[in-house]
Amino acid sequence: MDSSVRKRVTNAGSDQINMSTDLEYENLEDEDGAHRGGWFDKLFSNLSLADDPKMVIKSNRCNRCYLATLLISCLLFLAVGIVIGYFVSNNTKLDDNQANPASGLGSQPSVEEAIRKIINRLDKSKIKENLRLFASETRMSGTQGGNELVHLLEKSWKEAGIDSVKTTPYDVLMSYPNDTNPNKIQLISGNTVLFESATAEKALDADSNKKTIVAPFNAFASAGVAEGDLVYINYGRIEDFMYLTKNLSMDLTGKILIARYGKIFRGSKVENAQKHNASGIVMYTDPSDFNMAGEATYPNSWWMPETGVQRGTVGPDGDFLTPFYPAKDYAYRKAEKDIEEFRIPAQPISYGDAEKFLRELSGVEAPPDWRGKLNITYRIGTGFSNSSLKAKLIVNNFEEVRTIYNVIGYIKGSVEPDRYILLGNHYDAWVFGSIDPLSGTAALTEIIHSLGDMLKQGIRPKRTIVFCSWGAEEHGLFGSTEWVEEYMKVLYERAIAYLNVDYACDYNYVLTAGTSPLLQDTLYETTKLIANPDKKSSYKTLYDIWNKRAPGDNGEPSVYYSLGSGSDMATFYQRAGVPSIDMWFTYNSDKWPILSYPVYHSAYETVNLYERYIDPDYTYNLAMAQLWSGMAWKLANDDLLKFDVRRYSTAITQFVSKLESQFSNSWQAQNVNIEALKSAAQNLTDSANKFQTYVKSASIKNAIDYRIINDKMIQFERAFIDPEGLPERRIYKHVIFAPSKYDSYSDNDFPGIVDTMSEIENNKAGDKWEQLKQQVSIATFTIQSAANTLDDVGL
């Protein structure tokens, strides 16, 4: 326990003693109004005990005794006061294993000792039980299976014995497929249907045969029918559309496009198609991106079979009807007819079905980097080699407002209850979700039971820990976005960190982490406390094996800073400015250069797949639970947060240098002020170095000193939030890291600048130069403001 706590408690105790003394001394009248002196009056009243001469000697002796007693008492009080003053002024630090009088707790272990207790308590057999239960049914939010899991989680978390658990409901616009009239794409000749895509995935194990499986669909794709020629568009990126429209002079108006999944967010593919006036788009998982050639497929391996279909949303983040504000019962809602995000139908299909359409395409051969691994000649179109053939896309999705729920659990901090460490994972899945997300949900639930046991032993964190299980993440981060919007004012002031695990493990090989630079050191320190989950390896710790398999710069394991908006950390990071991290275990991408784990969002993502091929003995899931809980405990108990602001300034300096090397000539010609941007970056570097030197050498004298330093580090991330948001995307407010305008899965460094330059270069948008100058100015101001926050006064 730190000395700042001791000082605060000692002062409180002194105030209490003084208060009781004053009350006793000033208690001059009782209930009947009679005078009753305090202890001090009674003491001195003995000076006139009797008039009898025989009693005078005795009285005088008593008086001398009382005076002696009084003198000794005063000296004792003085000595105690000197000792207290010494410890207060010098802030002698309490050992972590000493009792914390403020919390009423007994002996507390050190941070590292507590982490080891948590790690030893975590039980992979319990994680296994959790996953088997959670993934036993389909778990889409707004459905019976999703709501059932809400109740299971709430019940389990309450049984764990943490301080409180509650559900938070939001009424949001959801999207679902029509069970009685499923989506499909047909190959037709006149009125004759020659081929039709499957409306359900073939059952390959006991789970994938369940009647509750949701038919393949893209959430929020517009209902409608499109009929016409088919065109292959590769990944559907901006550069792919430019190749067709610029290099091949192709007009895509009225065409149905077919694109392979990957490289960018599926919603960005639909948006690009819509901008080019296509009538619809079909997406599929090409084996080149999700399989290895010649390998057996599920159920004989983990590779996607030809009948597998990847579901997914094509919508933006947050509820459509209540942008920027929580979807509560009192909220103002836009009319559904006013939503114009997507106006064309879109549908996913399997690569087995996609091959039937692609094989019939006419036109020029696709460039080499457009060719996948299907056993066909990849052609672009337009249309089919048999000119009588057409494609017909039929989508019958529907939207309606439904109530979704988050499950939120709390352990109140003993010293700083108004500072929060948040752990988050979503519970909703497109189908069974044994990997995404329920491997993470199973781990989070076991963490809660472990920390609940710590509470029963009298061990409580200094800061509040909040556990978050989000609803409707798959539809567009709805649960987390609405919750952050509801509590934005509080989170902006008090949240220390958000630790996201979308899922724990998609393969048993290496740790991957995207993080704010501020959380990097806590991540590294915690991995050094976790055993290497690969029992066949000679490396002892998770840090060691991670550094071996994913080495980065400066002898440290590799991390990335561009968090994107692919999971629930997005709103915390992009809008509330809360330092965030997203982490999971994954496969060896050098061995398997694929874009995702193969059965992603399909009906084959079952417990059977997880236990046979992903993490058979749950060792990696356990390691994630250990890392996740260990980081949370460190952040909730370290007296001084391990945030090194120099990591941020170093990254920004590199980003500025990158901008200069890429655009210096064109910027100079347009009088873009890069010198001011470079100067601000240098000022930030100087301030960061000065601040970090102070943190290392400072003699912390009291609780306020700790609070000042920690709050500066927490608020440093917020300094990069621009309340006005990015151009045409006000929902994203982080000036340094934000999702690309053309792919929300990935971030741009200086997104306002990079996206504007992309428009200038790719779209020949010469009128965007003034916007660029404004964005450079905003970045300059923001970086300089961040530097100011690290100064003593800052004004």
C-alpha cells in the first residue's frame, strides 16, 4: 500500500480524533439542559476538591498527579504527532503486503504476488466448460440464442461473487435474413434457372446440422433484386475499380459484381460498388486467401470447405437511428426511410458456388495478382461466354428495432474507485462462434471467477475493474458503441485503459497485439510473468516465445499501433480517447499466408473444430486469460502507471518523416506548411523526454503527486482527440490513428491527411488542397497541444 494512502487515512483519523475531542469538550448540556463539562473541565475541577485541611495535602498530591499525567499525555501526543508528520512529509511508502486501512482489508499481496495468485487460480478445464456451454447454440444478438447467453453470463458472473453485475439494454436497428425466403444468386437463361447458390451450408458435423443456424447473409445489405451481366472485381478495392474503369474503360453501371473477401472491410466493397453505380455485389472466400492448395478441408482439417460461407455486416459502427447518442428509450430516432448508407443488394456465397459463375465469365483474363486458386481461368467479364446467360441476385433481408443487451460486472477499487480498468469481449456470434467471440467470452468468465475468489480472500484492487460482455458487435459494434456514448463524459475523465479480446485464440502459435503506445510496456511486463504455452519449446515465458516468433524493433516483440475499427476497442479509442489494446493468439502467417483463420463466420466454427484443430487442450486460451487478467491487475494496482509517453512521440516523429518523404515535392508546390508540423513533433519529443525523466527521478511526496502524474499520462491519449472529427467522418476523432476512409479494418497514420491526399492523387481532386492544408494545421495544433499537457502547468 502506498504512502499516499497512509497520509490520507492518517489525516482522516486525526480529523476524527479532533472531532470527537471537540464534541466531548463542547458537550455542555445534556438532554435536560443541565451543564455537563467535558473531560478537560473534570480534570481541572480536582484542583478544589475539599476545604478540609486534612484533604488539602491529599488534594495537592492528586493535583500534582493529574498535572504530571497531563504533562506526560501532552508529551506523548507531541511525539506521536512528530512521527506522523515525519511519515507524511517524507511519504514513506507502505509495502504492498501491508494492510490498507482505507479499504478495511487485511494483508494485501504485492502486485506480482497477486498476479501469480490469479494465474494459479485460473483453470483451463473451467474455460473448456464455459466454451462448450456458450457455443452449444447459435448466439446472434436479438434472437433467442443470444438472449439466452445474456442470462447465462449474468448468472455465472453473479455467482463469482464480484461486487455487482447488471445488464444494459439498448433499442437498436438490427438486420436479419428472411427464413422463409432466403437470399440467393442465380445463373439464368431467360426464365430458366440453370444454377442457384445454396441457401444453407451443408452439415458436416453434429453442430452444423442444427435448425437454429442462421442462413448466410450480409447484415444491412439492401433488400432487392438485381439482374444483368456479371463482372469480376478482385477484392473490390479502390485500385481494383480504378483498373476496370481507367485501364479497361469499363462502365459498371447496372452490373452485378463478384468480389473475393479480404484485404478491406466488406462494407467498403459494397460502398465502392454503389459509388460506381453497380446494381449489386456478391462476395466469396477464395481458397487462395483462406485455404492452402491441396489440403484437406473441414471436418478433416481446419481449412474452409467449398460449402462454407462467411457472414458479416456491411454497415457502419453504432446504431443507424441514433448516431452519436445512446439508443435509449428516450432517444430521438431518425426515420428508417432516411437511412441511405446502402442502396444495393449484397450477398455472400461459398467458393464452391462462386466457381460456377466465374467459370462462365467472358472477357479478358484477369491480371496475375487478381487470380485466386479456383480451378478456372480467371476472367473479368463483362458477362458470360454464353451471351444468353445472366446473373440474378435476390436479397430479402429485413430491418427492425430490437433490444440488445450488454452484461457489465464491477469490482470496486479500494483506493481509487473513480479510476477504471475495463476488460471487454463480445458474446454475440453469427452462428456458434467457438472462436469468434466465445473463446474470449469463456476466458473472461473464468477471469471473473478467479478475481471473485480473490475478493473472498480479502484481496481487492486499488482501482475499479469493469468487465464488459458486449451485444451486437457483429452487426456493427452496437453494444459497446451505445454504452460508450451513454457514459462518454465519465469515461473521458476516468478510464485508464480498455483491454479488448475479441477472441482468445484462432490458432496455437503466436501472440498478436494491436495497442496504444501507452500500453506497450505494461503488455511486455505482463507477458514476462506468463509461462510459455508451447510446452514443446525451451523458451520459458510468453514474452520469450513471442519475441522469438514475432520479433520487432529494439529487441522487443512486434506490436502494431493501428487498431482499426474491427472490434469493440474502436469507440473507446477513436472517440473517448481511452488507451486501448486488442490481442489474441494466431497462426504462423509466414507458413500460411492467409487473410484470416479459414472458417471465419461460418457454420463450421464449432466446439468440435476448436477442440480438434485450434487449441485442443485449451493451453493458449488459458494463457490469454492469464495475460488479460494480469494486465488488468497491474493497471489497477501499480502506484505509478507504466505509460511511457516517449513511445508516442517516437511514433509521431516517424509518421511525420514518412509524410515528408512521400509528399514533400507536391506539398512544397502547394505551400503546405510541413515545417510547422515537424516543429510540433520535435516539441512533443522534447516534452516527452523531459516528462519521462521527471517521472523516473521524482520524489513523490503524497497522493496528489501520484494522481497528477497518472492523470497526465491518462489524459495524454485524450490530447489527440479532435472534437470536430475527421472530414466527412465525424464519428472518428483520433487525429493520429483512425480507420482508413477506404477500409475500416485498418488505420491510417494521420488519417485526415492521408485520406485527403488519397483523394487528391487517385481522384484528381485538385479542390481538396485547401482541406489538406486545414488537416495539416489541425495535426500540428493537436501535437503541440499534447506536448503542452506534459508540462507542469501547460499554459
